[in-house]
Amino acid sequence: MKIMDFLNEKATSAGLKAQDKQGVIRELVDLLFKAGAIKDKEELNNTLLSREALGSTGIGQGIGIPHGKSDKVKDLVAAFGLSRKGVNFDSLDGEPVYIFFLLVAPEESAGPHLKALARISRLLKDKHFRDLLKEAKDEKAIIKIIKDEDDKKQY
């Protein structure tokens, strides 16, 4: 599974404005909405914030992967956001988060959802890849970095 199989290119931001967890989630959901990937922003915001209440998806090393399931999506879809300043996301290591992948899966799709989370986590373990993403100048550069990495690292 490649990240570009589920990442919506139009739902990519090289400059998230939000400064807190709720704001980041709302901004990423808004990207998916504007890209036409989702229909109901409020329902999805509520789903993702409820998931966050169970435990932070800030996994450390500057990475956040907010995710959830919704009956409002037919296919696995993701948004990507980069925060230049970093956001307090209640990460496991207490550090700010700069790199965000927001993942939404249909209610009944445990397999693809878990595979996508694993794929994102595996790629982001690579410090060089994280650094490239953090230094990306714009959305076009982010997409190129992810595509190049997708092509290199097969499972």
C-alpha cells in the first residue's frame, strides 16, 4: 500500500495555521471537505475529537496521525498538514507536532485502515524523510517527497 493510494493531493497544506489540537483537526478536515473527499465536516470533526479523547494520536518525534472511522466516507482518505511552528498535540514524548496525517476510513474497513496507519508510521520512522517533509517549501514539494518515498520503500 502506498500513501498516494489514499492521500488526497488537494487536501495537503504546507502551512497549517492552527495552534492547538482541535484547530489542527478542524483545518485538516476542512482540507478534505474543500477537496470534495468528505461531505459532513462537523460529523467528522466530532468523530476525530472523540477518538483523540481516548488517547492522543501524537505519536512522538513531531508526528501526529489523527484518525477515525466514518460511515460518511466510501474509501480510505487522508489529508496532510505541516505546521511550521509546531503544535502542542499531547504527544507521547511531550514534544510539539509538525507533521500531520489525518486518516479517515469507512466504518467497516479495519484492514485498510490499519495498513494505512502502519505504512504512515513506518515511513515516518525515517528521520531523513521527516526532515524532508518539514523543510518542504510548498504542497507540490510535499507531494513529490511522499511520491518519491512511496516508490522507494515497498513492504
